[in-house]
Amino acid sequence: MKITYPPVILLSALIVQSVLYFTYPVLLNLSIFFGIFVVLLGIILVYISLKKLSKMETTFIPDGEPIKLVVDGPFRISRNPTYLGMLLILLGTALSLQSLSSLMVAAVFFLIINFTWIKHEENKLSKIFKEDWQDYSSKTRRWL
């Protein structure tokens, strides 16, 4: 079951984090600067991942049809570096807001992406790239 496109889920999650922060904040004693660092790390990871997909001339659209299996660059350490970057953005936001409720939003984002979009995309990649996908997925972890 897919809900909607991951960037829309990310934006929705960021909005929910903000609303929860201003209405029901559950503050944690965390560094705002560390949160900002994690957000920037996430943005950089998303950018590098999308740039790599573009350079390889394959789709970065979640429902698109991939024509190449990308296994280098950030895809060496994670099968889903774009989603990992999005999760880092949400985690960094939660750290910056020092909010437990925002952290829970990041956890929900993780669950939605992990059990809907990643499952959907990995099934598609398995059908398209068969043995190459099996080899890659056996050597590279889903998240980290």
C-alpha cells in the first residue's frame, strides 16, 4: 500500500512536527546546532543521490521506470540514500526543535517509507534487474 509521493510525505511530516512543537511540545535537552548539522547532512545526501541518479540517466521519480541500477556513489553504503537523507532532515529537525513529538513524526515517516515505498521500489527493481539486483541487495543494506 502506497500513500503518496515521498517528498509530499516529508513536507507533511515537517508540517506536523512544527504544529506539534508549537501546540504540544515535549522538550528534550538536545543541541540545536547538532540538529542543524544533521538537517544539512540530510540535504547534502539527498542532493548527491539525486545528482547521481540524474548523471546515470535513470529515474529519480518513485513511480518511474528505472533503466539503470545505480550501485556506486552514495548507493554503495545504502540502497536508499535519498530516503535516508529525508529521514536525516526529519531527525535533525526534531533535534533542533528539541521535541519528542517531532521525533515520533520522524519514526512514522521511517515506517511509511520502509514498508510502502521501499518495498514497492525493491519489488520493481527485482523484476527489472533480476540477478544484478539480487547481488546488489545482498551486499548493500537497505538503510545503513
